Amino acid sequence: MKKTLLTILQYLIFFGLGGLLIWWQYHQLQPGDKDQIFTAFDQVKERLWLLIPVLIIGFLSHYFRALRWKLLLEPLDLKPTTINITFAVMIGYLTNLLLPRMGEVARCSILAKYENEPVDKIIGTIVAERSFDVVCLLLVSLLAFLLQMDVVNGFASELMTKFAINGNSIFIGLSIFVLTIAGLYFLYKKNKQSKIGKFIGGIGYGVLSIRWMKKKWHFLGYTILIWVSYLSLIYIGFKSMDATMGLGWLVALSVLVFGSVGIIATPGGIGAYPIIVQKLLVTVYGVNKNFALAFGWVSWMAQTAIIIVLGLISLILLPLYNIKPHGQNTVDSKQNQP
């Protein structure tokens, strides 16, 4: 009961922060500011056809992630269907939008249910994937700084100060991570044959799947395609309004990097993402503050809409795809194996 209340409180704080940012942002606007923002939205309405490539690229980003995840599962002799993995990825993103950090649990549960796979190893591959994503984000951030060192670094310092990202917080975060790993290791060593020991061992086995993976170049290729898809979504978004029409790929790269901070700060980036994107476009690239804010909201809404649409479609199609007449249900076929 106590754990449930703490979880509910955590969600309320996260969503409350997002709501507070939206309220604060709205009340900072003057009547003239609102007129400019609505003008920008009208321009977006005139170019709604851009939603077609945005939806296609958004789906491809999920599909490439599913293919990459499948490569992590193969060394563990886990061979779920690509369609079920894709559904799991899209439902996971939808779940994360509603319940922060629960998307990974949803992904595991879906594969465990529909593919009859061991959940502990699946969790391990997700840990490995997320760890790799963190490394990729750091590399992409470094690339953005190197390519635009003269304009981006000052904004980065200001953002880190505003979000209290300093040496102490980083040290504390790393310490907690190391202590958690050490605790799990000692718990595993003392309880190897127990259920908890086997569960921890399965997670560790899954994490190491990236080490045993044979198709490492495929894995790297899918990773590049994922990030190119994210970058393309932002670049296409620039074309939706006059004030951002002339912005190029390097600006899109900066928005991708700093927008990621907003997505981490609040569930799905609600409230935080548009603010950070606005500050970046105004401070670094000289875009009008109201049109920059409008773009931040348009970009956030487009990404959120992709997650909602694809997630809901996946929720509907997942059980239909796994009905028995479909060449025999995957679960049944695995259970009937000797």
C-alpha cells in the first residue's frame, strides 16, 4: 500500500510540474504574443500535409528500434516475431507517456505474454539498450557542440545551471548507480539458486547480450537510422511555419539534443520541451520568441500524436495478430516444441 501511494505521489509530482510549467508559460504571454502564436498555428494548419511524412518517419523510428532490439534478443536464443516486437515498442512509448518509466515494463510484459519468453532476460536486453541510448545521446550532444561550438556552449551552460545539473548531482547519480549494481551483484552471489538470484542472473545475462551479438554492424546501422529519423522529424517541423522555414539540419540537431532534456525533465516533455526549445531558438538562433514557442508546442504535439496514434493502433492489432488461425499462435507453437 505504501509503495502504491509513493508511486501515485511520484506521478502527481511529475505531471504537476508539467502542468505548472504550462500555466506559468501561458500567464507570461501578452495579448500580442498570443496573436502571433495563433498566427503560427494557422500557418501549420495550411501545411497539414507535412503530417504524412512525419507519421511515416515516426513509425520508422519505432520499427528500426524494434529491429535493433531483436538483435539483442538473438544471442539469448529469444526469437519473437518482428511484428510483436514492433507492437511492444510502440505500446511501451504510449505507456511511458501516461505512466513515466513504465513503458519498459509494458514491453517486457507483452513479449513475455505473446511470445512465451523469460521476462528476466528481456529486462536485461532493455537495460542494455537504454544504456546504449544514453551513450548515443552523449555522442550526439558532443557532435552538436563541436559543429556549433561558438553558439551552443553558452546556452548549454545556462541550461545546466537552470536545471541544477552540476558536478555534485552528477556524482550523486553515478554513486547511486554504482551502489545499485554492487548491491545486485552481492545479492546474486549469495542467492544464486533462489528465484531472486536466478532473476538477477537473467537480467545480467540480458545486459551482456550486446557483447555476444553477431550482427554488431546491423545494430550500429539501426541506431544511426533511429537518430536520423528523430532529426528528420524536427527538420520537417521547421517547414511548418514561416519563422522556422529557413532553419537547417544543424539547428535541428541542437533542438534534438536540448529537447531531450525537456523530455527527461517531465513525462513526455510536457511543458518543459516547448520552453527549452523556445529558449534555444531565441537565445542562440534569433527566432522570434512567440514563433519559437509555437514551434516548441507544434514539435511536442506532433511527437506526442505519433506515440498516441501508433500506440493505440498497436493495442488494437496486437491481440488480433496473435489469434490462433494466424498460422498458429506463437505461444502455442513454442509450448508444443519438445
